Amino acid sequence: MDSITTLLQNNERWASRLQAEDPEFFERMEEAQKPPFLWISCSDSRVPANQIVDLEPGQLFVHRNIANLVVHSDVNAQSVIQYAVDVLHVEHIIICGHYNCGGVKAALDNDTLGLLDHWLGNLRDIFEAHKEEISRINTEQGKVRRCCEINVKAQVFNVSQSPFVQKVWRDNRSLSIHGLIYDLHDGRLKDLGITINESISASDYLGK
Ligand SMILES: [Zn+2]
């Protein structure tokens, strides 16, 4: 699995198999997309969006970046959110983090990584705000694990602060933002129980 030829051969086999199983599959894909979910997750190759929730093409509108961050000034992420809520009218936005996240680990280390430090600075700010809780955890692995969860919670809140999300709620439309975390160890997704369904203040949400 190290050449473009392999990818093209895999694609041919995949498309042929789908066509054989469901002759109208690609005709349906040509119609406008109407995915019910916006899925925001890490770029990590071990966390493939559609595969881990066993969904076919057309079901997830996806945005991925290192450590599944939603930064207010990130025009890319905010454009995805705007399109998802304004045009696709998704009613569920999912932040899917994962344990053992390399981005989270790098943010906890103090190594200098170049441009990536600007991105990881968003994580370092979050962990600074939780430093007392993090310092009480005895093991490095435990710290990383908890920080992966803390990050998902912070990103769920960040999505809720998007002006496009706030407008949906002002218009009395239904929109839920969920925080899930994926365990590389056993392939299971866990709902962190931190869903936001309406406009909420930082002190009410992050203080919980
Ligand atoms: Zn990651």
C-alpha cells in the first residue's frame, strides 16, 4: 500500500463492487447531498469518519484537522459550519475526538514544532485553564486521556459559539452539538454526555 497505482486499483475494485451490489448507488450520489450530520474529527489516519460509524457516502459532511479543533478565526472550519447549517440544514454537529491523539500529546509537551505551535497553542490555552485538574492525574497516559476529553468538551462549546450556530437557535431551529470520543484500543465510540442544544454561557457549560 505505498503507490498511487494501488489506490487506483483499490478504487476500481470498490466502485465495481458497489455497482454490482447496488446498481443505482452512483446515480443517487449524483443528486444533491443531504447528509444529516456534520462530523468534525482529527486528521489521524486511524480515525476514518464514515468507517467507524459504518455509514455510506452521503451521510456525513466532514471536516478534519489536527486534534479536531474549531477555532473562531479559522475561516475553513467556520465555512464548513456555515454551509452545514445554512445550506444542508444538518441538525447534528459531532465533535469526535480520540484517545492517544498525537496533537493533544504534542500540546502537552513543550517541544517547539514550528508552524504547528500556532495551531497547538489553541490546545495549550485549554489545558492551561484546566491545569489543576490535569496535575492531579498521576500517569502520563491518564493525563493524555483526560486532555483528549477536555479538548472535545471545549470544541463542542466553540461550535456553540459560532455565529452561524447561534443564528440557527435564534431562528428556533433544532440543532444539537455532540461530543464523542473514539478509543483506538477497541474501536468503540463513547458519548461524553456534553451535548449542547441551545445557546449557553461559558460559565454554565465549562464550569460543569
Ligand atoms: Zn488526533
